[in-house]
Amino acid sequence: MKIIRATGCILLLFAVAAALISSVNGECSACKGGSATAQQDVLNNEWAAFLGKEAPKEVLSSTGGLVNPQYSRQNNPGLQVEKSEASVDEENLNAKKVKDLNVSSNSEASNSRADPKRSQSFVSVLVPLERVNTSSIIVDISPNSTEYIPGAINIPYTKFLDPGGALKPVSELASVLGDAGISQDDDVLIYGECQPCGGGPSAATYVYWIMKYLGHKDVRLLDGGIDDWVKSLQSTVMKPGILAAKSYTPTLKADLLATYDYMQSKTAQIVDGRTAEEFNSGSITSAVNIAYDKVLDGKRIKDEASLQKLFAYLRKDQPVVVYTNTGVKASMVWLPLTLLGYDARLYSWQDWDANQPKINIAIKDATAQPTQAKIGDVVQITVFFEDTNQSQKSQNENNEGNETVLTIKGCATCGFGSPQGYADLSSSDGVVKIGSTSQAQNSAEDSDFKVQALVKNSVGAQVSKVVMKLISGDQFAGIWNANVAAGVYKVDIVVSLKDITKTFNDALEIEVVGTSNYKNLVN
């Protein structure tokens, strides 16, 4: 029996561990690429909940004694509750009466961070817990809330985003608010967080930014979250409130959102709010890195003195643009900048990347002659290109020779410098013809547009680089001397235009057969 029970316990632990790993690996739409620390926070919290009363000390320490509201009230002496003697109200909200206990100075609750000092300008936006009931509508933006501040409605922040994480059109944003029972004239208080990403106020500050972007005047943020609410011995309810739908009419404040053209104008100071690792892997030119979590003390905005020190080298007489992957976490940096008097705007790395110049072509056909070569043979590699932009194909049919058009997205007007620095655009605004006169006059080595064939052996190592030259129209060709060991070789085609590169992996295969007269040939 002992063996059976032990086996059962082991299987249970494996099942729980598997579920926890699956939970940690999940990411919310706005937090793709979340840090290992954030994911570990989720794992710690779930593990503490599983262990019940035996929560690891490091978990209680890192969360100020709070794992989640329900767990905390069960295990923290300062948050013990008893069921209300009053009957459940007709909306079945299950409000719980909290005991008014004296918490000793050495308890977990008394070890929480001290409230940051707030000036009147900060308090006018970051509302203290005791002033919650002064707002007409309270909105919890958490996607998976299990308890709410009494009277709060729920609008998951993901409703404001499309599946890719980008902000929805203004008309749809207005519909989300109106359908939830909010008009442009209502006084709104926002709170909540994205638990799958490790928590934090980014989702709430982003919805606050959205409403300011829509021109909403009376909107504020709760200075804390549901854990802080419970910790202050306030009651909660298990279901959100519901309001009748209204009409929401936005008055757009477009200057709160930076555009690609604005970024190219070099008007603003640029702040990359992503992690140092993300920043180092690639960033917008001239951006400085202030990671979003640098403005936080736990899950709350830092005090003003700390924030002023953090932003000391940013000028107040010049606009500031803050960006992260989707812009959600950038809102956490944008908010204190705004409260400190900076002209701050939001942007996203997603939009920047989408607007980078790209070569919009595909390989129509790639051939090798002969396809089965003997060792030492000369092999001609030929590539035919075609345009991938359907809107350009109809235009191409009217061009003599049906030449392919390379769409250089953004270059004609985006401020990268003279478009002619990329290629001759005199005949087509913003595009380059592969077979245009200006291209044909130059050799492939001197032209802005270059094509190369990279020959790889069976383990993927490069054995040869072949320069492809323009033959006619959309056709490029190069010669490879197959002085290699017998085997099958794959060929990558690499197209480049100045700093823009596109690689077509494994565009064709060439088989080399026979016995070599050369020594030390290795496949």
C-alpha cells in the first residue's frame, strides 16, 4: 500500500508540474517575449497555491506576503476574513466582511513597501485606495479576474487589440467602451493587470492611454491593484457589474500616438522601453534604453524624486516617444513622463519593423545546368524573379518585357535620405525595376541591387559563393565550378539592395557525382 500511495503522489506531482510548465509558457497577446523573471513569478505563485499553507518563504517575501487574494487571506494573519452574517444580496456578489484585526509590526503585512510620495498632479491621476468610490464607473481591465472591487465592470484590455497585438481602429475602440456602458462624459477609474505575464500595471496604464488618446477627460488610474485593495482590508465581490450600453463619441488626440513618418522626422527623443536584451538585439536609431520596469517599485509607479532622477537626461523642451514591442508596456514609461510635464507619445517596435524597407520579390524559377554534375564540372545557376505585390502585377503587364518591380516600402517618402541612394526611381515612384536601363548599365558587382548564390554541403556549411549577374529582364545567372566531393548540394539565393537583404533558403539542389582527381575534397 505504501508503494502504491508513493507512486500516486509522484504521478500527481508530475501532472501538476506539467500543468505549471504549460501555464508558464503561455503568453498574453501584449506580452510576447516576456522575461524569464516574469514567467518565474507566475510559476512561483502557482506553486505556492498548490502547496497551500506551506508557501515558500521566497514567494511570500517577493510578493509582500501575497500570493493571490484568496490564498493571502487564508494564510496571512493581517488578512483573515470571516463570512458575512448578512445574506447574499440579490445580485449574488458574495461580498465578504473583513475582520478589523490589529496587525503586529513584525507581520508580513507590515513589511510591505511604504507608499510613494505623490504630489497633487500625481494624485489627480493615480487615485489612492480610499478615494475609489469618488468615481462614477470603475473598470477592471484584467482578462481573468476572479474577484472585483464592488461595483466594478470588466473590460479585458485585450478587447482593444487585434489578434496580432496592434491597437484596433478608433471606431472599434469607441464601440468597446460604448458596449460596456461608458460614454465620453463619464468619470472612469481604471485598475487591473495581466496575470499571465507576471502581473503589473501595464495593461491598466495602456487602457488609460487609450482613453486619453480618444479624448476622454475624466479618466484616472487606481494607485495599486486588487491585492492592494484586499491588503487594505476592503471587501471584494466575485462577479463584475453590468451597465446598459451607451454611445461613445471620441475626440481624437492624435499627438499621443507617434507614426512612422513622425519617427523618421527625428523630431523627438526616443526611449526604448523594452528589456536590455531586446534593446541590444536591435533598436530604433538614436533610442536610449529605459526598461519599463525601471519606473516601478513592485507593481506601483515610483515616487517622483526617483522618476526625475531616472529621466534626468531627457529634455522637457523636446517631445519624447516611448516604444516597446506592441506599445502596451511603453505606457508605463509614458505615464510618469506625462505626469512630470514631458510631451510624451507612444509607439511600437511592431509598427517600426512593419515599415522597414523590404524587397517584395519571390523566385519564380531556379535552375541548374546540369542538375547532375560530375566533379569538376562548370554548373550554370539561373534564377527568375517575380513580384509579390499583386497591385504591381497589373502595372507590370503594361511594362515592356514584363519586368519585375521591386517595391521599396517607405523609401520614397520615409526620410531615409534620397531615394536615389537606393536605386534609380526616376521612372517609378518608390519602386525599382530589376531590368531597368539604369540597372542594366551597371555590373552586378557595382549595382545597388545584388544577387548571390550560396552553395551548401549536406551538413549546411557554405562551400561556395557565386555572384549572379543580370542577363535580361528578371533573369540572373552565375557559374559554379563543382570542385567538391560527390553529394547533394543545396543553394540559397540572397538578394540585397543596400542594407536590405532577403534570403531564399534551399532554392534548388545540385547533385555532384563521380570520382575526383582532386585531393582532400570534403562534402
